Amino acid sequence: MKSRFARSIAAIAVGAMLVVSAAGMASASVVDNGKGTSGTEAAGALVLELRDRLAEAAYAGDVSSTKDALRRLEPLLGDLSSGEAYVIQAEARETAGEAQTQRDENARVLADPATAPRQVPAPPGLPPLPDPLTMLNGLLQSLLQTLSNLLISLLGPLPVPPIPVPAP
């Protein structure tokens, strides 16, 4: 009788442990309104895609595609910098806010070419942008560098692919 009782208790305990561990795994993988690890990784993947799209358009000298890439960055950077849709570290939120400010300035200058852009030194290692975007050289390159820093904050110590630039 005691052995049956002990086996029943052991079976219940093992079943409870399995239920608790399975629930823990499920909650770690479920995205709750964009919050959680998988949401942050998805945001990082989207930032990477948009950064690469922006770099390719800018280095191709395609102004309309550059405007489109900047437009697509706006809601994501806003969500990341507000901290409401994604649970990320404060440093990553600050970097996203900086990227949002740079994105806004780039979009403003592209929308009104008569506007004089703020002169920002180009980050080392990136070649200058071609004509029609030479006036935005430092601003766009600074935004690309900030987006790369944001990727490092979002994805952790993973190697972030370099900014796609044309061969010299």
C-alpha cells in the first residue's frame, strides 16, 4: 500500500514538473504583443534588413528608394525607442532614439532639398555616397552606423554583418 502511494506521489510530482517546464518553454517562445526574446530578435532582423536596404539604395544613388527605406524605418525605430512594444535594455532604447532622430533629419532633408543638412563627419570606413546624395553623406552614414550599433544591442554578441557598400 505504501509503495503504491509513493508511486502515485512520484508520478504526480513528475507530471507537475513536466507541466511547469513545458509552460516555461512556451512562455519563453511566445511573443506577447512584440515583447520577449523572440520579438526582440525579430525586431533585430527587421532592423538588419532595413539597414541593408537603406545602404544599398543610398550607395546606388537611388533617392526614391532611400526615402522609402527611411519611411519603413520610422515605425520600427519609434517602437524600439519608446520601449512600449519591445522589452529592450535602456542603452538599446537610447540608440534607437538616436537613430530615430537621425532618420527624421535625413527624411526632412530629402523631402525638401532646399534645406541645408547638418554637417556630420562621416564614420571611418564607409566610402562617400554618390551624387544626388552627397549632401547627406555624413547624415546617412551616421544613421547606418547607429543602426549597426542598435543591432549589436538587440542581438547581443552575435557578429553583425557589415554595412553593404560597393567595392572601391
